Amino acid sequence: MLPQLGRAAMLPLWTAQLATGTKSFERNGIIGSAWLNRHGLHTARVSLAHRIAAARRRRLSGLVSARDREDFARDGFVVRPDFLPAAEFATLLDQVKSYRGPLREITEGDTILRKIALDPKTLAVLPGLARLLDAPEWRGLIRYVGGRDAEPVVWIQSILRHACDGPPDPQTALHADTFHPTVKAWLFLTDVAADQGPFTYVPGSQRVTPERLAWERRMSLAAARSPNAENRQGSSALSQANCRRWACPSRASSRCRPTPWSSPTPSASMRAARASGVPCGSRSGPMAGGARSCPGPGSTLGPGPGWRGAA
Ligand SMILES: [Fe+2]
């Protein structure tokens, strides 16, 4: 009786959350309802979110070049080698390496992430990063790919794989972060070796095809009771076979393979990818940076207050 009363009390909140980015199948009884999802609730949310983002992106199309729009439409990401001139990049790297300040540490599986929030006070002593974040090219790409004219949350980030005891890092398996379009971008401060878990993206997997929607529907029916915690929270794990089947039907098969971004790509490259509803295995090695960037390998930044949470 009590659990039923509790669910009834939650109904107004759960209903209101349908119009937001809330994605947890486990915590929202409406979003997680197998009956509603069998009748199209989840797939309707996916389709609507993508249509809204596409309309917003059309309005923001003047912020990026025709080439960027073309690359993004085809692959779901934009790669920009040598995003900064060499001298500017060297200055930025020096400033980041010599920065000393508080940071937060997160563990996810056997990976440790160290993050420095780039608030105005921090950016005041990192003028190279402040200039980058103010650059029209950066601002335009972030806004266009994300389909939102809004400031992104930006970090300096170090990712240390196999750095602590724990189960395998769930971010290293191909997955779709969420059901709705969003954006992630990195300015890599160092190269990331292939065996260090470079960010990986399935080209073309941003498209909402009938195959994709069929998969979304199947996944949504069982997600609330999935043994996989990430699935229950709305980040859906994908098999590589699944990706190949529906990621990019019009492309040659070699292009359908997940694309790792790793060495020997220039460390100054910038990559902006649509991470929503898009299968991505992400762990960008020990040193990945940018909108999520990171301190140099010699950084002596100490761990901040313990902070565990999903990345
Ligand atoms: Fe992820």
C-alpha cells in the first residue's frame, strides 16, 4: 500500500520530467514504464528531442562553416586538427601545467578523473584558456553541434585509466549517453595512445533511423530492470554489432567502424561531437582536454575533496 501511495505522490513530478532531459528509467516510473514504452513513449521522446535540436541547429547554422555543417551531418562530429596556432597552444599548455588550485576527483570503475572547474576566477589566471573559450570558432561549434545557444560547462580534466581498484570503467564500452542531442568537445593537450582508451565515436550514429528507433524501443522495454546500472539510468550500452547494423547505412563498411581519436593526431586538435543518443565509448586516455581539457603529466595538483559520481 505504502509503495503505491509513494508512486501516486510522485506522478506529478514524473509527468513534468517528461518535458525535460530526465533520462532515468529506474527513478522515473513513467519514463521506465514498459507498458508506456511499448506504446511509443520513449521513441516519441527520442524523435521529438532530435526534431527540436535540428530546428534549433538550423537557426544557429550561421555560426559555423559549410564544411563543418557537412562533416557534422555526415559523421555526427567535427574534428579540427591544429585548432590553435602552435605558439598559442604552447602558451596555453604552459599555463595549464603551472596552474595550482583545487580540483575534484571522481572514480568511475577503475578510472580516476580529476577535474578543475573553469570559473571566472580560475580563468583569470589561465588567459590562454579564457581566450580559447571566447573565440568565435569555439563558441560557434559548441552551440551549433549542441543545438543550444548556451554556455557549456568547461573543465580541465585528467583521465587516469586502471588507476584504482574497481570494476571495468563503464565509459570504455560503446554506449549512448542519453536519448536527446547534446554536445561534448575536447581540446586534447597531449596525444592519446590507442591502448590508453581514446575517445571513440561511431560515424553516422547520430542519425535517427527506423533501425535506431526499433533498438531504442527494445531497449526501453527492459531498461528499468536491467542488470546494467548505466542502462537503468538512461545511458544505453551497445554492442559493436548493433552499431554496425544501424549507425551509417549509406557509408562504406570501413567507415562504420567505431573511430578512435588517438595518436598520431596532433595534440592541439579539437573535436566536437554530438554525444546524445550516440554510441560512444569514451575514455580519452590519461591526458585529454579542452572543454574538457587537462593538466600536463607533470602536474602536482593534489586531489580535492573526495567526490564520486557519474561522469
Ligand atoms: Fe559517456
